[in-house]
Amino acid sequence: MTLIERKDEVRGKNEIILAVYKVEDDTEKYTYSIQCKLCRFVRAVFPHQIADTYPTPCAAKKAAVSKLRQWTQHNRSAKEHLAAFDLLSVDQLELFPCG
């Protein structure tokens, strides 16, 4: 896999690292990894754990953000801390360009 983009965002003691990779084969497919620490909530997922691939880097970023939201949906404190991150603005092209 080839690293296409990496975003490392820190807000106080909270941190999210999101990376997008190009899958090494004959097709244009992408995947992602996420490492996050939000208050006491710590979670990570890496490409070898993700079954799906995505057609564009932007689609991989959107899937990563969706995974972050899924992880924090039942943890009020983590959800509140997650809301402070710019990474969630994946749909706003001027903040998070989907090249």
C-alpha cells in the first residue's frame, strides 16, 4: 500500500490520525486507517482489518469519518470531543480537499 494522505489533528489531549492509502494492485482502489483518542475513549482500525475498498480517496475519507461517528455514537463524552475536529468537514471541499 502507498500512503496518499495523512491528517494528524490534535485538540488538547484528544488526537485523531487518519491516513488514506492506495491499494497496490491493477485497479484504482483506496482504503484508510484511523487512530483516535478522545478523553478515555481509544480506538484504532488499520487497512488489514477493513474488508472494503473505495473508488476514490474522498470516498475512503468519508468512510473513515463515518466509522469515527459510529464508534462514538453511544459515548456522549467522546461524541462531544469528536465534534471539535476539522476532520469531520470531509464534505466541505475547501477545508478537506478530496483530490
